[in-house]
Amino acid sequence: MNNFEIILIAVGLAMDAFAVAVSSSVVIGRVTARQVFRLGFHFGLFQALMPILGWLAGRTVRQDIEAWDHWLAFALLAFIGSKAIYGACRSDATSKNSSDPTRGFNLLFLSTATSIDALAVGISFAMLGVSVWYPSAVIGVVTALLTSAGVLLGGRLGLRFGKRIEAGGGLVLILIGLKILVDHLA
């Protein structure tokens, strides 16, 4: 596997993370450097670790993972998306603080949901006999960079369009979850 193929795989895997970062940062509005770092770092870390876990699991659990990974991704994204829509419908200030996607369980859920496909890539690497270490590092770095760019873009959109974008961002998260579900069931 050459560098070009690895970068294409990394960009393909990072697209969900980018879209989720844009949607999630809409909830934040005015994005801080710390929030950009947290989302970029965690999305990149999870995207780098999942292929390694998939590679280690190898052929032995492939059917088990493929049977439920899309359902888990859908459930996590639908939960976070619904929470964002609910937060957009509330007018009190506490909804902003409680739905920060760069903290706590929200960050864990989003990081996991956007990196489940990378687990399957790791399984594929094991079956192809490809070493996982270098591709995983590239996947993590590309995801971190694209996620950070997505957070900055989404934060600007959130400041400009407010609650409507926040609700739309929640809807986008749900739609991404549905797309993952449909792609795996079709």
C-alpha cells in the first residue's frame, strides 16, 4: 500500500469526523482554541486507535463487529443530534453549557461514532497483511487536521446563524448516523 492510497483512506475516514465537527461546533458558537484542540485531538486519536484495534482483532471477530458497528454509530450520532436539536429549542443559557460537544460523554460518544469505520479498515489491513502502524498514524493526523478545520468553520456558521444552525447541525448528525446505517444495511 503506497502513501497516496493511505492518504485517500485517511481522508475518506476523516469526512464523517469533519462533518460532525462542523455540526458540533455550531452548538458552541464562539469556539475557543481549547475546544478546537479537544475535538481535533480526540477525533484524531480515536481514528488512529481504531484501525489498530481492528487489526488486532483480525479475522476472528470480523462478523461480530460488522453485525453491530453501524447500529452503534447510528445510536451515538442520533443521541447527540437529538440533544443538539433539543438544546436549540430551549432558550435558557444552561442548554449551551450542558451540550458542549468538546467535553465529557458527548466527546466520547462523538469520537467513538466517527471512528467505528476505522475499526473495519483495521480488520481489512489484517486480512491484506498490511502493517497498521504507519497508516494509523496518517489517519489520526489527517482526521485531527480536518476536524480542527471543521470546528473553526462550524463555529463561524453558528455565530452567524444561531439556533437555526444548531438545530440543523443536530439534524446533520442524525442524517450522518442514518447514512452509516443505510450504507451498512444495503
